[in-house]
Amino acid sequence: MTALCREACCSVTPRLTVSELFERGFRRNRAAPLPIEGAAFTDPEGNTARFSVDVTGDTIASISFRTSSCATLIAYCEYLAEITVGFRFDIASAFTATSLVEALPGVPALKRNRAVLAVTAFRAALAQASDHLSSVTEGSL
Amino acid sequence: MKVAYIFATQRHNVSYVLAKMILPQLEENRHGADVVGMFFFEDNNYVLVDGNPIGARLHKVAQDKGILLMGCDQCCYEREIADKLFKGVPIGCFPDLYKALSGNMPDQVITL
């Protein structure tokens, strides 16, 4: 089975374009954080990002984030938040800034470094979730 | 006097005010003010797409005179042109614009 195209050329919604990810991410960015929060990170340009997650066992149940109001950064974060729900932590952690840039074409080179911040903050939340899972598992023994 | 232009409204702004007033005056060194930057909103960003004939003249003048050109990032993403602008023309939002102009601040910002 072939995956449906979710870029701007096709009518499949929700589209995974920077513009539409930003629109959805803008709303998610204002939502209350989820129970497990990762560390906040800041890039040299002053942009910040912090993810929070809710988990079921060792999988991601839902994702939220708080970032600076940069459209590119919000779109990158929203992509991670939409795509990785249902993933195990270890699989989601394998997502790199390079793969994020490749997954979201249309971002000019000068703005692609936002992917590094997004992935760093995302991984920090996953690390926090793993720690949380470990403590829950140890507590039940 | 140093000025920056913000192209915020549409209609005749790029094809007339920019292309038939500001740009020829800049090309002929008789604009009357030093233009340090131009920022484009909404459909005005199409002038910055590589290959646009008005944009090509603007890009050349901007390079010759050190004028900052910048497109609104959300406007460009919405139009799927963010990675199709003239070489070296960035996209950004107000923090990027102010930062880019900080080394050569305008005395007046003119919204068109």
C-alpha cells in the first residue's frame, strides 16, 4: 500500500506542510503542558522549546510543547507531535534533526537549524518519560 | 534620512509604487532617502521569488546599495515560496527584521 501524499500538491488532509503544521502547532503551543515535561532548551538566536508528553507504558500517548513564536520552529515541533504519537520512546528518540529537515521540505537553509532545537527538546522529554517509566517499574517491584 | 519600507497592503503596491516609483528612483540614485530595508507581507512576497522580473531589478539594487530585503516567514510558507526566493533573501518575522536592521537603523519606517 502506498502512503497518501500529504504535501501541498494533494488534497489529503491534514497536510504536512510548514504552513499548515504551523497553524495546528500554534494552537497546541497554547495548550496546557502534559504530565511529563522535558527540559527547556534555548538556541543561540534566543528561541526556546520544551516538550511534554503523556505515556502509556513505553509508548507516547500524546505530545505537547511550548516554544518561541517562530513559525519554522513551531512547524517542526508540530510535525514531531503529530507523527510520533504511538511510537515507543526508543523509536521516537531515533528521530534526528536531519530526518526532520528532510521530512519537511520548503524550509529555507537559514531556518533549518530550528530542527536541532526541536529534536533536542523532544528527546529531553522522551528521556524524562523513560526515567518516569523506570521509576514506576521499580516502584512496582 | 534612512528609511525602511514595509509592504503591508496589496493591490498596486508592488507593481506600481515599488516597480514604477521607488525602484526606478533607486536605480537612478534620486530616491531622496537612504533605503536600508524592505519587508514584504502577504502576496507582496511573490516579488521576491527568484525569476520575478521586478524582483530581479530590486535584488540587484539591494545588493548594490546594501538594502535588506526580507519576506514574512508565515506569508511565504503559506504560499509555498519560502525556499524559492532570490539568493540571500531571508524570511523572518519582526524579531528577525529588527535584528537585521539593528546595525543600520532607519529613522523612519514607512508602511505601504
